[in-house]
Amino acid sequence: MTAQLIDGNALSKQLRAQVATDTAQLKAQGLTPGLAVVLVGDNQASQVYVRNKVKACEDAGLHSVLEKYDATMTEAQLLARVAALNNDDSIHGILVQLPLPAHIDAHKVIEAISPAKDVDGFHIASAGALMTGMPGFWPCTPYGCMKMLESIGYNLKGKHAVVIGRSNIVGKPMALMLLQQNATVTICHSATPDLKAMTLQADVIVAAVGKRNVLTADMVKPGAVVLDVGMNRNDEGKLCGDVDFEGVKEVAGHITPVPGGVGPMTITMLLVNTLESAQRALSESQRA
Ligand code: NAP
């Protein structure tokens, strides 16, 4: 069996075109959705990520501001910038790129972002909203995974989903989103004694670990949907996921590649969240 690919680039293109259309409509009503991206320090990977985010905004017609600061910026200075952006009506989404330099408490900074502008979905209020099924912003990576399942018309009701990884930004919110769609969810982590016994029961597997070959063909039920969130480097230095793609694609029903799978969806969902934030701001101003 050869799995069908879930193409994150193609789906992103489609969703970003819709964001561009909706953005043009908002602009016609006098509101341009705006995203502020704040980068502190000179982490090489972060520089690439923020550039890609800003470019994606520009391509879709959103207003974007990239604020770059030296690694010596103090926590108080960063908190002051976040406060200013909270009060800036041209900004609907605030993203502080992680990791931050060690002398800055990332948690404190994230909690300083207004939940109404928390388009990364990392604020405790956003996490609480997801947990209780209330409106709020969903973290972009697991949200992108949900869109990928939606794109293949997958009905999660009654299905068993296994999430490998329990981080606050991927694994846990992923599990909650799957649960909300009526899947039965198992969360696995580094202390799970027999990962294979769990994954073999799964109709859907989401691998979000950060280690190559965490999921191999012998661990997958024939026909299962496999979403690979991992971003690793192989021996040749090429980007690869957590899943042994060559082996698993012979067993799975659907599979996401790396690169070109979940990765592009993360930025796409950031645009979707920023647009939604702007739409909410417009509705509120029309009600006022
Ligand atoms: P993380 O915070 O390091 O979490 C990794 C999780 O994997 C932890 O819960 C850990 O368990 C679990 N784990 C480690 N070894 C394991 C094993 N052998 N078996 C089962 N579980 C194991 O990482 P993250 O931020 O969630 O990111 C995960 C991966 O996704 C990374 O490769 C990251 O680069 C990638 N990522 C990609 C995107 C994207 O846009 N494509 C976005 C975000 C992250 P414990 O909790 O017990 O330690």
C-alpha cells in the first residue's frame, strides 16, 4: 500500500489565497489586519522563522511589523514593548519569537500579551479557552494539523488518535483539538513504556517529538493517518521529521511529508488567526 500524501504546501496555498481575499474585504471596510513580530537576539533559526512569517503576511496583504532587538534588551523593556503593541489599534496579532535570551522570563512575556492579540495561542487564557471549548486562538501547529485532517474529509468521531509528545505548544493542544472532534485520544511521551502498543491501535497518529524515526512502519496500523510535526536533520543534514517516511508510507493511508507538510501550515494558521483577530476587532468596533 502507498499512502496518499497530505500536501501542506498545496493546502497552505489554498488557505492563504482565502486569507488574501478576506483581507482585501476587510481593507475595503477600512481595516487592515496587522501582525507584530518581535525578535530578541540573533538566534539564526529564529531569524529565518520571523522573515518567513513577515513575508507570508505581506504576500497575503496583511500589514506586518518586524521589531528586532539586541540580545541585551531587558525583560522590562520587552514588557513595555508588548504593552505598547497591546494598545496599538493597527496591530491585531502579537508574536514574540521564542526562544528568548535566558535573562528574560518567556512565560512572563507571553502572559503580558493581550489574549485578544495572542495569535500564537500560547497565553494561558488561550490554553484555557481551548480546554473549555470557548472562543480563543488555537496554537498554529496543531491547528494546522486539524486543517490537514479536514482537507481529506476525515471524520474523527469514534476514531482513536495517538499523539506522541505532550508539549504545551504542540502535543497537549493537539490532543484537546482531537478530543473536541470526538476522537478517543491517547497521549504518549518519554515515559510511555510501550509506544508501539499504543500506536498500533491508532487510526490517527501525530508525531511531535523532535527525534528521527520515532515512528516506524511496524508501529502503524494499515490505513492509519500519520501527521509528522517533527523537524530534525538526517545524516546528510537534510530536514526530516519524526516518522520513517519511506517505511511508513507503505503502511499508512495518508501521510504528511517533511518538508512540505505541517511546517508551511503553521505559518498559514498564524495568518488565519491574525485575520480572525482583525475580524473580531471590526465586529466589536461596529457594536460599540
Ligand atoms: P518538546 O517540547 O521537546 O516536546 C517533545 C515531546 O516528545 C515531549 O513531550 C517528550 O516527552 C516527548 N518525547 C521525547 N522522546 C520521546 C520518545 N522516545 N517517545 C515518546 N515521546 C517522546 O518539542 P515540541 O516543541 O513539542 O516540538 C516537537 C517537534 O516538532 C520538534 O521537532 C519541533 O522542532 C517540531 N515542531 C515543528 C513545528 C512545525 O511548524 N512543523 C512547530 C513546532 C514544533 P516528555 O514530556 O516526557 O519529555
